[in-house]
Amino acid sequence: SPLLNVMTAAALKAAKGLIRDFGELEQLQVSKKGPADYVSRADRRAEEIVAGELQRARPAYGLLMEEAGTVVGSDTSNRWIIDPLDGTTNFLHGIPHFSISIALERDSELYAGVIYNPVSDEMYVAERGTGAFLNGRRIRVSARRKLQESLFATGIPFMGIPDHQLLLRQLERVMATTSGVRRYGSAALDLAYVAAGRYDGYWENGLNPWDIAAGIVLVREAGGFVTDLAGGRGMLKGAGILATNTGLHEDLLALVRPSAITAATGSS
Ligand code: IPD
Ligand code: CA
Ligand code: CA
Ligand code: CA
């Protein structure tokens, strides 16, 4: 569709810069946003390219971006949500697992999402009501229904973010009952992998809208189900995220929801 073409063109253009910078990591000016939360010139340059391309194509739309913040548009029903480089820690360590994530929110609902991994050249796209695609081929969530046979992903919060105890308890419960847990370091790709049926589910505590907005559209359009960690709809409000192939949703939610964990351990 014209909309997805605009989004994929912006991602591809920014990806060229990222690949160039990935080859010359010493040249990047890196600074800290928090104790282990880094940002580099690559993040900022990619964001400028994505925002510039999207604004050229749809001048009235608003933007929400990780690095530059918010731009209010004259068209208040459409807003881009952009993570120009998801997986900055991987990127800065030379680990080839990172992505560009672009979502469109329309009338306060997530409407379209594009996630691009420039190293593997995998382009994931989804627009509401039309399915999810990887490099032009339809993707669907997995069909697994048994926790013991299922593979999950999560994320580990940055140093200084007070979720470690919760995550350790969640891991303990998920490790004991499933085929395994992965932590690859890009929330956007974690969601894309759920959409592609590679992971059977993914959860993470906290997160910002730009980490997950595009991925949520992908998982839904691939037949999956997404909630926050209380089973509600607060994913973009920092209430955590749980994305599964739908069939495993209740089972995984029962393992990782904070209320179940505090009840099981008797602590508050
Ligand atoms: C991070 C990644 C990571 C997640 C972190 C995010 P960034 O985004 O998505 O997987 O665990 O919480 O902040 O900073 O690399 O764009
Ligand atoms: Ca970041
Ligand atoms: Ca991110
Ligand atoms: Ca980022």
C-alpha cells in the first residue's frame, strides 16, 4: 500500500546510514542517558532520516520519537511512533541484531507497523486488516499450545531500573516450565519474531511506546494476541507487554503477571 511504501522507504534509507556506522564503530560519539543506557550519533542520524522522509511524505502527521521527542502535527489523528535504532547496546558492541521500528497510530489506535533488520535484510510490515508480511511473504504466529514445547523471549532492564526482582521471579517460573528463554536485545525484533512464529511468545516489563508500537501491529496481524502484564491494554503506557500466538496467552500470563508472582511468593 502507499502507506507501507512510505514507511519501508524511510526505514531503508535510515538503514544505509546504520550499516555504514556499524562498520566504523570507533567514530561514533556515544553518550549516556542513564547508568547503562547509551545513545550514539548513529541513533540520532537514523532518526533524522526516518523523520525527514515521513514528514516529506505526510507533512501534517505528528511524531513521537525516542531521541528527539514529540512533534505535534496539524493532523492530530495521525502520529508516527519511531525507534530509529532498537538494540543500541548490540549495535555499539558490534552484535548484528538491531532494527528500525516505525508505527503509525491513527485515531489513537495502532494502525500500521514496519520493522527492518538491516543486517539480515528482513523487512516486516503490517497494516491493520491486511495481514503481516516478511519480505513480501505472509507470516503467522506459531501453532504451539504446550508450554513445555514453547520458546519465549524477554528483555533485561538497564542497570538502575528497579525491575530486577520481578524479572528474576518471572524467569524462574518460565524456565521451569518451557523449552527456553531468549534475550536478543531488540524488543521490536522480539515482537517481529513472535509474528513470524519463531518465538511462541514474548514478555517484557516496562518499555516505551517506540520499542513496541510497530511490533504490536505485526503480532496482531499475524494472528497473535498482545496485552500488558495485567492482561489489559496499557502496553503503550509502560504497563509491560505480553505477546503470544494467542493459544499460549493465558498460560504465559499466569506465569509472568506481577500479581500472580507476589501472591505466589507472599511478598509485596
Ligand atoms: C532497548 C531494546 C531492548 C530492551 C530495552 C530497550 P533501545 O531499546 O528494545 O531489547 O530490553 O528495554 O530500551 O534503547 O536499544 O532502543
Ligand atoms: Ca535507547
Ligand atoms: Ca528501543
Ligand atoms: Ca532506540
